[in-house]
Amino acid sequence: EDGWELKKEYTHRKQIIKYKSVSRLLEDNVWKLFYSSGMSYMNTRHLILYEIISGVKREIDVLAADEDFVLLIECTTKKTIGEKDDLKEKLDVTKSKFNGVAGTIRELFPNQKPIEIFVTRNIEWTDTQKKVAKSHGFTVLNEYMIEYLFDLVKIAGEGAKYQIFGRLLRNKNIKMKNLSFTVPAIESRMGGKKYWTFNIEPEKLLKISYVNKRKDSDFEDLAMSYQRVMKPQRIVEIKKYIGENNGFFPNTIIVNFEKPFKTITPLGTDVQKNKWSVHTSSKPVVITTPERLGCAWIIDGQHRLYGYADTDAKYSETVPVVAFSEFDDVSFEAKVFMDINEKQTPVSANLRWDLYEYLYADS
């Protein structure tokens, strides 16, 4: 009566199984997705939040939060594929529920920005239902999008979290101060283009960057684009090298900021007197990056950056960065990418053996 079925029968015992319901399976998959992407806080099953004013109980299907965002997620399903007649009512009730616990969420997560997500399985949406969801400010996902995001997590590990946020919020014009960082840099020119060099913790760069130029389309394109330019095994090897062997890579990560960042010349005696200009045309500046997700494209060094994503070193180590800000010139980005990947010559085998003599002199 409880839904258990016989799976396999042995001489003295029977193995029985109970399949999850469609709704339970969806909730568990959504929970697992955000858990696997490295969220700091996850709900237990049957999480109850209370409206601060009325004290009314509200059950939340999935709640996930990190230092920047808190996700409120409602899941709804049909047993078979088709339209759901009462979906509009479900959307309205969900919005009322999220509004009711908004004060509680602010109290629990005062520094995080709430994102309201509505996830469905086996439901074909009508145009009217889509308009209602948009009017409520919901980000809508279906079971196929969840699977594509799982593929992304397999490739990028915890670094996928920032790509998921970037895609979830791409049309919402989100600006957040804690996404921006201010660092000292050197401003120079090369090939007729202005560029900046600085050092930054990988975690900060992961938040605002993405790896592949991609269409502003669906999650399938996002997952497939990462499969084209990132090798999971290489990321694993770099993660091990960084985490277990205290390894590091002194070569730079090259990025292009597609939104302009602010630069100021710092005050100081040497700066004011322009003492360095006798020796170089470069100058010290302070840069402040945009307060936006996905504002920087990683042109080169993506495996090094994502090798840090699943390690604690992403908070304490720094990586050298060469940054451009040709935000209105896509062809320039493509040219830099092609030049790096086509015209660089790898170290020859003969030179590597010469270096091994020094590296392993005591071996």
C-alpha cells in the first residue's frame, strides 16, 4: 500500500524498492544541483519558514544560499507531459508565499540578494502562464535546464555556481557592490591597446567572469560551450597540484572586461612628481571593476582559474592578471584568443630535458 515493489528475489530474502514520485525526484535533483555547485547553506527536507508579522507557516521546497545570493525555489510537476490548468494559481500562491517570508529571509540572510525560482517537470507552458511568471519576477527552469546545469557542474565544479548565477540573472540587470573589487594595477599599452596588470584572489575573479563567448540563449548552449573549451581532467589535475602540492602558476590569466571599469591615479609623492616616466610609459593606477556578474571574459587561463574553484586556496592565493577593456570591440577579443591559441609555440622537448636537470638535480 505504501508503494514498495519487488525488485529481486533470492532464496531466503527479497529486495524491494520504492521509486520516488515525480515531484520528490524533481525537488531532490534541484537540491542536489545547488549542493554540488558549492552553495554554503542548504535546507533540510520540509523546511518551514514563518511570516514575521502573521506567524503563518510556509514550506519551502528548496532553499540555497551563499555569501551573495539566497535562492527560494518552488517545484511543481505533472505525472505526464502536458499543460497544467491550475499553473497560474500555483504561480500566484508561490508569489504570495515568497512575499510572506521576505522579512524572515532578510533576517536570516541580511547581506544576500534573494532570487525567486520556479522549476517545473512535464509541464508545457502557455503564453499566458509565461507572462504571469515574468510579472512575478520568477526565473523559470524546467527538467532539461536542470540536466544541462548538472553537465556544467561536472565540467567546472564549484566554479559553475557563478556561471549559473550569471545565466539566471542575465536579463535582470543585477548590480551588487560585493561583486566589485578595487586593486592597485599598472596601466600600459601594447599593440596600440591599453591594458592593465594586477593580482587578485581567484574567488573574486570567478564571481564576475565567464569562459566562453556564448549566445544569450539557453542552458544547453551554456553547457555545450564549456564542454568545447574546458577539459574536466585538466582542472582536476591543476586542483590537485594546487591543493596537495602547494603548486602555483606564475603566468598570467588574460581577461577582457566588457563593461568599463573605473581607474584613478593614486596620490603619492612619486606619482605626483611622475618619477617613473623617465624609465617607462607605464603608470600606477587603482582600478575598480563593474558591480556585475559575467562582465569579464577569460580569454586565456581558464583551467588555471577553475583549478582553484574547489579549493580553499581561492580565498588566500592570488593570480596575476592581464586585463583589457575593449568592451565595444568583439573582433579584438576574438583576435587575442586566436593569436594566443594559434601562434604560441610550446616548450620543445630538448629544453624540457635541460630544465629537468635543474628541477631534479638531487633526485
